[in-house]
Amino acid sequence: MPELPEVETIVRDLRKKILGRTIENVWTDFPKSIKKPVNFNDFKRKVKGKMIKKIWRRAKNIILDLSDGYSLLIHQKMTGHLLLGKWELEKGKWKAKIPGPIGADPMNRFLHLIFWLDNDWQLALSDLRKFAKVELWKTEELENSEGMKKLGPEPLEKEFTFKKFKETLRPAQGKKGKIKQVLMDQAIISGIGNIYSDEILWRAKIHPFKDISKLSNKELEKIYKTIRELLPLAIKLGGESISDYRRPSGEKGYYDKERKVYRKEGEKCPVCDGIIKRIKMGSRSAHFCPKCQKI
């Protein structure tokens, strides 16, 4: 699932290309992805003619603020990613009209939602497993919605100091909670998921199964510092494309050259002779070096 660096990369790329553009039409072959309003024709009627005035991110959500007080929320879920290109329907399939990875990379061929813009370009959602969700809100209602209010602070904001970090963890410290699961809890910190929790904890030399109540102030400081350093680096590199994620251009992100432990089970640790392990943690997995990250 795209995490903070991937979603932020998409938002920054789209800002350069589609701010001020107007949505002229919409198509889908999977109307179930439209969660609000549930009727696609209603969604289409409300979206057509709206100008894109602002593009921003909250946690793993991409939000396009539109004219007339509307906002379009897109959560890409497991395999979704937004593409900006030009396509035409050929024998029942969408074919890219411009050369490059948009059409050449097979991960970009699962188009299930397309917005036509007023500059002859199209904004499309490619989603292999069709788990992504799209919602159209009145902007004020979205900002005050329960879902938004439940989200934890953004880890890259200036206000997210070490003191703030410790305060956000306080509710979890009264109960048993493994640090990897706590980092992935969107109600505690927004945007961190499976990939970057593994990478953060390896760099901080903290075992993913270590109980949060047993972390020293020094260990918490290591985690905080790593969050503030690693996430901007991943954004700079355009995110991680080990799976389905691609940038709006259709290109892969380049964080892979920095990936140390995630999905590297059985390989040697980059800094010692330990072998990276993978252990199930609920419905997820934790990747770590048992020599560098002792519990």
C-alpha cells in the first residue's frame, strides 16, 4: 500500500501539472470504487465542471479541493496509483497515446477511473485489485469528518517535535503495544505503514516486537530522529515501487536503492553478518536484523 512518501510524491507531482485545470468528464468501469455519493451518475454530475484549486495530503489520502466548495478524496489502498496521461479506447481496452512508462509498464494498465481535464490530458486511477476508494465531499464536511479527526499528527510538520512525538505515544504506553504496530497506527501517527516502519526501526536499531512501555527516552529519540530523516529521503527518491506503486508519470520511485530490510528476509544485514528475518505480526510481517535489533 502506498505510504506517506508515495502519496506525498503523487501530490507534489500533480500540483505541478493539474492545478487550475477543470474536470470535463468522468468514466469508470467499476462504480463500486465511488463510495460517496454511492450513485456514479450523481458523482459524475457533481464533479463535471469543477476546477482543481488545491492538491494536498492527509495521512495516506490524496485530496483535491475543487471549486464550489467540494473536495475529492482518493485513498489508493493496496494497489492503486494515480496516473496523468492520454489514453484512447481500442478494442475495449485503454491504450496510452504517449510513449514511455505510462503504456510500457504493465502495472499501469489497470485503469478503472478516468477524469478528462480541460487541457486534453486525463487523470486516471490504475488499480489492479480494485480496493481504492474515491469520495466526493463538501470541503467543510470533510475537514470536520470523524475519519479526519481520528488521524494522528503528520510526522513531517514543523510542530511534530520530539516532545509532540512522545505525547502522541502516551495513550499506547499505558497498554501493551509492539512498537512496529504503534508506528503503523494511523490514529497515533499519520502515514507510516509496513515498509517504512521496518526501515525506520532497522535504522534506529529497535526490535519491531519491543513493547513501547519498555523503550527508553534515548530509544524514542532514535526513532523520532529516524522518522524525520528517512521519510523526506524517501520522498526525494519518489517512493518505493517494489510492488504496484508508480508516479503520475508512470515511472517507478527510486527508494529501492535505500531499502535495507523490508522484503529482504534471508539476506545479509547491510551493517553486520546477521541474516534478516521475517516474522508475522498479526496480518502483517516484520522484517529486521536479530543482531542489530535485539529485543
